[in-house]
Amino acid sequence: MEEEYFCPICNEEMFISQSEASCIYCGIKAKEDYVCGKGHYICEKCRIANPKELIFNTCKISKEKNPLKLAILLMKHPGVSMHGLEHHYIVGCTFLAVLKNLGIFNVSPEDFDKVVARAARIPYGACGSWGACGAAISAGIAFSVASKANMLSKNERSNALTIVSKALMEIAKLNGPRCCKASVFLTLIKALKFINELYKLNCDVNENYICEFSKRNKDCLKERCPFYGK
């Protein structure tokens, strides 16, 4: 009996196919080997990529204008753990991609390299040992890179600090063991809200998102988390 495979994106059963499709991560067109009923296809390169490679390659080419949607897609990849350093890269790269896709800043492929390099310096567990969550810091990194901010900048530096501080305040309110998923959600929601206010935009911030990862988290806050759903 042939083994069954299920789509990591929607959990529908996958079946063998020989038609051509675009990878949902890198966008490259290729002949499918397995595809689900909703048409989700992951190419071999993305299937075996490590989290850092996957995040970098996906965000660099993405046209998505909602960072939370892009982050959720990345977090559904089997190679992305429940908690881990990759969540710093997810926030930094998804937020940078959206700043580019909304036309707020001119962002180059090299800017994604800068975000990843800076985020890589944040240790795992910084939320406990540094008093600042790596997800929140990474949103500030993305804005700093996109706006070319430095320690002598005026508005750019202030805006980057504001994004980080708003995200940290929301993360602190959870008052429980770390949850990298919740930290990503809260950071990107607060960052996009701030961008909406700053640039007079009306982007959907997905505040009512219901977490799809809670069953994987043994430390889940359940009803105490704003994203928890049965």
C-alpha cells in the first residue's frame, strides 16, 4: 500500500502529479512530483532547505503585502521548529519584504543579507537573558536597514525604536513562558499597525488570526493567549 503524504500548508492529502506548477516558497516553476488538492507545491530545493535559506529565498522574491501571512507560510514548513532562532529571521525578512512590496522603501537583495546577518547576532532565548525578544528586535533591524538608519539618524532611528518598543510591550503582556510563534504574530501586527499610521495606509493587520500551531507547543498559554483557538 502506498504511503500517504499530507500537505504541510493545508493538511490535505497529496497525490502524484506530472503537471507544471510554481513552488509556493521560491516561485520557481517545475514539474510537480506531489501536489495537494488546493494546488500547493513545494520544490525539492525548498523542501530540503534549512530555515535560514528558506526564509531568505522566499522573502526576497515574495510580492506579499501582509507580513503575518508570509510568516505563517514560512512557519508551516516542516523544517521550521516550534521555537528557535529562525523566528528572528522570519520577522526581519517578512517585514523587510513588505516594506519593499508596499513601495515604502527601495529594498535590494543585499538588504535581506544585512537583515539576516544582524539578526544572526541575537542569541536564542534573548527574551530571557537580554530582556528583549529577538522577534521584536528583528522588526527594528528590518526598518533600520530599509530606511538606512544609523545612530545619528533622526526620524528613521526613532521609528525603528518605536516599532521595537511597541512589540516588546505586547510580548511582555503575555506574561508566560516564551512562545516564538506568538512573539512573531504580535511583533508583525504592531509593526504593520505603526506603518499604517506613519504612512497613512490601510493594510489588514490580521488581529483576529487564530493560531494553527498551539497543539505543537507544550507550554501553550491556551486561553491566556490572544491567538488561541480550540
